Amino acid sequence: MADYTTFVSGFLAAYAILVVAASSPGPAVAMLIGIASEQGRTPALMATFGIATGSITLNVATLLGMGLLLSQASWVLGVVRVAGAAYLFYLAYGAFRKALQPPNFTPANVSPRAGWRHFLSGYLIQVSNPKAIAFWVAIASVGATHGGDAFVITAFVAGAFAISMICHGAWAVALSSAPARRAYARGRRWIELGLGGFLTVAAFRLATSDR
């Protein structure tokens, strides 16, 4: 019987990066702010489902791509790990900079539309989002599923979908109320500081990992 406990640490490391990716403001969150504030919670949750589906599309694509590369050259994992760590350091720098000089963050204008259109908008904005793509490359570099069977890969993908849905769904629910939007605006400086600190630690651990 396979010992799946050996994958726990990799899962936790990859999921920690994903939580940051799904929780931090970006194009998808800007769209959710527009939908939640203008059209309500249900349309925002439909867009969230689209975002989570797009995230899993990127997840599967990076897993397949990394698997193919690793089967050809084992050194590729080290290269991608360094690149992922460098990008996380870059994001940490950006978070610290925004904490010192918070930029204006305005909701994206979204016209009323059917639920499936909100889903499609969420899906398209996620699969075309450079930030999301780069995060998934960083996650792939952790090698959480490397050497795992179909069960390991399925469990990882399912967990990643749940995290994306929960994190973006939390934005959709919270941003449906004006008090929550005002509270986020007041605490954004500390949120960015915390995010920068987490990203710095994650980048260092990724760069020095021998997994």
C-alpha cells in the first residue's frame, strides 16, 4: 500500500502559496468587487466558480507540463524552483511597496449579465492572468505531486479547487457589504505587510528546499 504521508509536506507548501495567490488582490478580485458591489452575492459567486475552474485549468496544465519536463531532464525542477522563488521575492517586494504607498484600488465596471456569463468572465480572467500563471509555476516548482499516482494528483487538484473557491468566495461574500469594503480599505496596509512577510519566508524556503 502506498505511503501517502510523504506528500503531506509538499501539499502544505503548495497550498500555502495558493492561499496567498487566491487571497491577494488582483484582476480577479477587482472583477469580484465590481460584481459584488453592483449586482450582488449570487452573480459574484458564479464568477468565483469560473475563477476556481480557471485556476484548476492552470493547475492541470502546469502539472502536465512539469511532468513532461521532469521525465526528460531532472534539473528542470531546480531551475523552475529558483525561478519560482525569484518571483515570490518579487511579489514580496511589491507587497511591501504597496504597504508603504497603498495604491487606489477601484472595482472593475461590470454590466448586468446572465449567470453563465459571469462564470465565463471569471474563467477567462483567471486563465489569462499573468499573476495566476506565475503563481502556478511557483507552485509546480514545489513538486508536491512529483512521484505520486493518480490518487495523489486527483487529491491535489481537488484541494486546490476547494482553496480557490473558498478564498475567492470569501471575497465575493465579504465585498457584497459596504462595511466590509471599508474595513479592507482601512486595514490594507497591514494586510500587505503580512503578505510581504509571508511571501519572503515562502520564497526563502522554496529556494533552499532540497525536495
